[in-house]
Amino acid sequence: MHEMGITKNIVSIVAEHAKTQKVKRVQLEIGKLSAVMPDALQFCFDVVAKGTVLEGATLEIIEVVGRAKCRACGAEVELHQIVTACTCGSRDLERLSGEELNIKEMELEAA
């Protein structure tokens, strides 16, 4: 499960930015094509955050839909899997979104 390693990195990055302030909430953007399972990340978060400034923080996950632009006809299409075709039949697609894994924001407790 690579989500454990990803979660450790997220907690480390947020803790570094929070310094000694207690973190209340962390919001992530995860693309549906990123090969990261939000449920697994959520499960790992409490375990990894234990004993850090993130202990007890809420993890919010925003799932980003995959989108691409067809290089053949210019249409924008929604991607539900990495390999797909445009309605025109072309598979020559430029991915626009869906592979994100971003720490969007964090909320700290008032000092």
C-alpha cells in the first residue's frame, strides 16, 4: 500500500509548515486518475498523524475528475480511466486534470 508512504510525506510537509502550531484540518486534492485511493489515505492519516501537530486533525479530500482535450477535434472530454477515446474516435488526448495530489490548504488552531 503506497498510500502509507504518501501519507507520511503529507504529514511531514504539513507539520513542517505548521511548525509548533496545532493543525485542525488538512484539505487535499486527489485526481481520480492518480492511482491513489482516498479511502486508504484517510485510513492511514490518523495512524501517521499520531504524536505530531496533526494528531486529531480532520482530513478532507476533494476528488478531481479526469479531463482531457482531444488533439484531433478539440473537444474536451471527461476521463474515467487513463486510456480512453474521444467521441470522435481519437485516442490522441492531452490530459488536463485528474492526476493531481496536492495539499490544498491547512487550518491551524488559533494561538
